[in-house]
Amino acid sequence: MTENVGTRFDRLPETADEREVDARPTREEVLTWWEDRYGVPPATFEEHTFWERGAGKVWAFRGDAPSPIEVQGLGMHVLRTDGEHWKPTTNAVQRFGVYATRNVLVLDADAAATFVRGEDQPVEWDGDWGYLVVARALAGTVAPLGVGLYLRGELRSQVPKGRRTDVDGA
Amino acid sequence: MDPLARYEPLVDDYEAFRATCERPLPTVVRANGIKASVERATAALDEAGVGWRAREWNPDLLELDTDAPGNTWPYFLGWIHGQEEVSAIPPVVLDPKAGERVWDACAAPGSKTTQLAAMMDDRGLVVATDDNLGRLAPLRSNAERLGVTNLAVTHADARHFSLAPFDFEAFDAALVDAPCSGEGTVRKNPSALSGWSESFLDGIAGVQKGILRRAVQATRAGGTVVYSTCTFAPEENEAVLDYVLGEEDCRLVDLDVALESTPGVTEWNGRTFDPSVRKARRFWPHLNDAGGFFCAKLEVGG
């Protein structure tokens, strides 16, 4: 087995049979995870390749490139797979969470404002615990805002510091 | 020192030019089609009670009745991005198509990069390069907030850019939004001219020439290279074009943007330039109540 190198992107193997780096997720596992956890259809990522840069940081790139590739960025950082539970990024949920059909928690405008300020809050939710797609209704649709960790009646905002916003108005 | 006074011979209405440079800019954002339609973005602004007016020449550009577009829902969601009106000109001139490979040679902080990606429907490839490592972080975070995924970011001096990491030989198009003296940004930043000197112009013009040459070399025959700056100085604009026309296989072509502008100048401070630099356009602040800008379109292998 070879190792992860922190300064380069390696394309994820299609399946476990092609895996050369220990613990590196496969494309199949990533697609299955989005579908199982959030109901996002695998076809959503049909034109994307998945890449790892540093252990457990998965990126989605629309198109393909030689692997490995030494660049500063390749598509969007979409997922962390190094924890006990895989965790999508805020930006991935905003972009691909629009196709989610489960584990989506829709907040009202005030609770959504609390969430994007990065604050924890009590919520009523009788679904799964863990990382949820947190959304609000806006402009006639449900807009995914980011990721919340739901545990014991509390929603912990996972909006990263640099994305937290004190939003004006409704 | 009054650097703008040197442009009196080039401006049609010098008083209006100077008066406009004293006034702050309107707040303009670009609706980001990768994450939401203009209709959805404006509906969200309506719900937030933020007034807006679309720009006629580019309906994706919205002037807002707020000084803090960053504190709105559509901004948090990446449906809009703060971008000065004239800064949206070069991608429109480059006119990329979905599936093409486009190089943004001086990309940070990524307003034009993300506009290119949106015009390409997030398909094909945008390679965004910058030589300032500290400015790559905002470039990446802007691109990610705007939902861009057809992007590769590289850290390099564009003059010495290498295609080695990639598996293709040339780009279909390139944008050189060159580092410049920034005279045209004086409305956004009144101190923009405080460090102005003719020797700075000479130094930066050398960099601009090197980057534009590399962009022409890295673009396939028949492809497009767009050169732009946010400055008035002919040393950084027509003189750079004149030099590259002489060194590389390319020619200037007409560009069509429905904003008021004047042709590139063929004479400056006793120097004369290739007559085709008239095809470049000067966007003076008072003509469109916007920032100052310069833009030229080149065809490679002319």
C-alpha cells in the first residue's frame, strides 16, 4: 500500500478492488453514502470525479485530470471521511443538498438565522441523529444552508467560522 | 502629484471624468447561475426587502440598495457575488462555452474566475492561477461558496506558467486580468493613487507583457485571449498590446460590450502604437457611472 501525500490530489479508486491506499474511500462508497444518507441520486455526480488530498478530505471535480496531480485546488472540498461518521461540507450541501430527500431539517427564518450565525439551538426532530442537511424555505424553494449535527434535541451548527453570517432581514 | 491629470488629452469630458472619480461606486452584485437563476436570486432579495435594478447590458448584474450585500441570504447561499460592474466585462468578452478549457492567469480573488465558470455552466475546465499564495485562499473560498466544481487552482507566476500537471497542450481561451496600477479603482479605494509613480508603471508593464505573451503561447491557434486592466495608463494598456503584437502570433479583434467606451489610443507621450490597438476599449468611469477599465480581445494565430 502507498500513502496519502498532503500536497497532491489522488483520484479515488472506483471500487475496493482497485484500492491502493489504506482507508482511502472509493467512488462507489462515496456515491452510496450520499444516496443512503441523504437520498442524493448517484447520477448527480455522473460528470464528477472524486479526489483525496490529505487523509480523509474528499473533493469533487467536474471532469477528469491525470492522477496524481499537484495543484492547489481541484473542484470543491465536499466530504470528510476520517471521522467515525462521514461529514459533508457546507459548500457541498449547498450545491448538492438540493437533491436530498431525507435527513433534511427545514428551519423557519429565525432558526435559520441562528444556524448561519454558527449557534447551537434546541429543535424538534424525530429522524436520525448525526449530520443533517439544514435548510430553509426561500424564494419558492427549499434552500440547503449547511450541515447541522443533531444530538438529543439539539442542533449544533457546523457552519465554519469563515462562512458564519449575521443575516439581515427575512 | 495628480496622476489622473495626465489623461486630460484622452478624455472627452475631463470635468465629468474627475467629478465621477470623486464619487463612491454603486453596490453591484452578479447573480450566480451555478446555484440559482437570476429570478430566484432577485426573489430572495425581494423577500429580504433589498431593492435591486438589473444592468441592461448584462442582466446577471444587479445594483442593490444596500451597502452590505454580504449580510443577505442570497449571498450566504452563493446565489450572488459582490463584483464591480466593469469587472464583469472580460468574461463577457471572452465568451467561454461549456466544455472549453480556459486559463485565468491572474485569478485571485476569483470574481472573474467564477463568472467564467458560471458562463460555462460549470462544465469544461477553468484553470485559475495566481502568484500570491495568500490570495489563493479567498479565491478558493469564493469558488466553493459559488458552487464551482470545474476549477483547478494553481500557484504560479503566470509568466512562467506550465501546463505540465495537465493532460492537454493548449487552452481554448485565456484571460489576463493583469496586475496594474489600479487607477480605475479610485472610486472604490480613494487611496489607490497614493503610491503612484512613473517608475511603477515601467516595472508593472514588464510583468504585464510577460503574462500576456505566456497567455498567447498557452492558447491554441484560433483561440481567444482577453487582456484587461483597471487602469488608464497607456503604458499598461495599448503599449503592452503593441509589444505583444510584435512578439507573438496574434491579432486584435473587435469586442462588443453594450457599455459606453472609447477606442484604444494610438499615440501617447510621443510614442505611437500599432493602429489595431484602436480595437481595444477604454471604459471611463463617467461614461457608465462605474469604475475605470481597459479591455482588449486577441485572436491567436492571426
